Amino acid sequence: MCLAISAKYGDVPSVDILVWSELPTGAGLGSSAAYAVCLAAALLTVCGAISCPLKEGESTARWTEEELTLINSWAFQGERVIHGNPSGVDNAVGTWGGALRYQSGKITPLKRVPTLRILLTNTKVPRSTKILVAGVKEKILKFPAIMNPVLDSIDAISEECQSVLEAMPANPSPEYYTVLEELFDINQHHLNVIGVGHPSLDRLCRVTASHGLYSKLTGAGGGGCGITLLRPDTSPQAVEAAKRDLCACGFECWETNIGAPGVTLHSSSSLNAEVLHALSQS
């Protein structure tokens, strides 16, 4: 990426690149895309291909839409090196943040999406996105009459989910959460059918179901991570009990929200002490 950006926009000056991350690798959380997006943004900024958006006295700043589009295009090239034939979703989410719709290679940001509480669980089972994608493609080619209707159904689930999410901000009815929970279940079964499930993910779903919670895999599957939807009225006791049982399986859990901002330039003063310490030790 450094050589390609230098060739296109002029030499990248001599730089030290220090990388610090809390994202586990190979877990379906887009760690490679986060790395590619940050690297592209940094290299494009230092060579002058995009502006430095951070003004004096500001702690954080973001680039223009046009500049974000350029960052995303280079991050996608980085993802191609790592994954072979990626969808482009992970680098797009890393660039723009929030929630995105992906269909037939076209990525569209969703404007009105509620904040959703989730439990994010890492099964710690490593897997390769490239191998899993190749396996799905092989199954589609082998059983097109069976697999294509499954993929059409997954598409319909996504359409229904988008409709629900866009309706929720104006009318946060509990009924919407019931629909999302059903869609989680149906989607997870379909993902098992196309070959990206794993016994660890099945166990995750069983554990959370015993606490009245609904889960599905996230990322490429084959291990990696799963997400569990938490209703606004889910009691802290239920969440802690689920986390305790998941950790007893050897998994790792975090309670978080969907919809973080995308790539952002930070001043050193805005970074927390843990990050500064980690970078200083590099």
C-alpha cells in the first residue's frame, strides 16, 4: 500500500507506524479492515493526497466524504491482499461507521438506525475468511438449485431487518425486538446451511437461549464471534448470568452497542493513558 500510494500521489515521507488494537484477530470483527483503513488514512494524509482535518485545539476530526471515499478505496485494496475476494463491507464500515446496506457490491449508509445493545462473544476459535468464502462458493456451484433459494431468503431477512431498524427510531415498540429476535434465529439457521456455522457458535446460541436471549454469528463464521441482541428491558442480572455461562465455555464477552463512528484522526491529547502507554512501548 505504501509503495502504491507513493507511486500515485508522490513519495510518502519517512514515517514510523505504530499499531495498537484491542480487536482480536481472526475472529470476524474486521480487525484486518480496521488496520487497512487506518493505514490508508495515515499514508494518504502524510503524502498530501488528502487533507489533515485536525485543527488546532480540536481533539478529533474526520475527513470529507470525498476523502473518505478515497480512504475506503485504498483500504479495500489492502483487504484484497489479505482475503483475496472480500465483499468490501468491513472496510466500508471502518471508514464510514454506523450501519451500512450491502447488496450486489453496492454499499449504502443507513441514515436512521437505533442504538442497539448487544453482547459480543468471541469463541476464540480461529478461522480464515478466505477459506470460508471459497467453501460457500463451492457449495453454491455444486448445489445451485438448493443454495440460491437459501441466499434469496438471507437477502429477504436483510430487507426485513432494514425495514425494522429504520422504523424503530420513530416508534421504539417492543414488538420490533421480537421481530429482530426471530430474524436472528432464522438467519443463524441459514448460515449453518451454507456452511459457515461451527459447533462453538451453536453452543453460544444454546447458552444465550437458556437465558431468553437470541444470538447469531457475525463475520465470516466458522468460529470467530457471535452477537446477542439485548432488549432495553433485559435485566443486568440476565446479562451477567449469560456472560458468566459463556465465559465458563472458554469464550470472551463484551457488552457494547452497534453504530460507532468511522475512521477518525485523533490528537495525542485525546488518547487515553492505556493507548499512549502501549504506543510508547512499541
